[in-house]
Amino acid sequence: MNDFYWLSLSEGKIRSEYDKLKVDVLSDTGLEKILSIKTSDDLVDVIEAFKKATNKYNNDKYFKSEKHKLAFMILKHQGNIFDEDLGIKKKHYVDKDAAKEWKKKYQAIFHPDKNINDDSIEYNEVMQKINKIFNRMVGKA
């Protein structure tokens, strides 16, 4: 089997294959002498912890940088897609000042004048989309 295949399993599958997965998790991680997994609940908790850790450190495997990832999410933003990742909450649609703060934050990152020597991102296009998202927040879209 592939190392860490168990990271993609559902909780039900983890519980139903507890005995085999317990051995695989301990073997794949090399933590046999350190980690104690006594119940299926323990196994689910361990796998969830590994999922969180790997997501945290491997989040950008498809992007050159966090900035490129943010630019992608802004450019592809539609409806509520990427709202959570971009920090857009219900309050931004209710409170105009909160919406302005959100806009300021992303303008500071993506303003073309602050990124003159970087042609890896279409900053003008990103800025237009930031303004479009802001206008939708404040009801001008």
C-alpha cells in the first residue's frame, strides 16, 4: 500500500478496518514505540491530527506562494466559493466598514504599484476583481 493512504479514508472506513489501519498508521509514521492507539476513537483522532498537520504544511503544493493562491481564489471567486479562505464573512455584507477593511487588506497585497517588478500575477485584473467583490458586499453590484 501507499504510505499514508489512510489520510484519505472516511471515519466509517477507519472504524471498520481498525485492526489493519492501527498497524499501518503506526508503521507509516514510525511511532510504534511512542504512540498508543487503544480504540477506534483513538485511531480516528490520530488520523484527524495527521490530516490537519499535513493540510497545514502542504496547503500550497499547487501554488508558487500564498500570494499566488490568494490571487487565484480572488480571480475565481463566485458566489460563496472561497469566502472562508478569503476571510469573507456575513459581517462584510452587513457592515460597510468591515467590507472596506477587507478591501484595504487585499489592495495592500495586490496593488500594481507595490508589485512593479513582479509579472507573475495580473495585478490589475486581481484589483478589478477585489473591487467587484467589494461592490457585491456593499450592495453596489
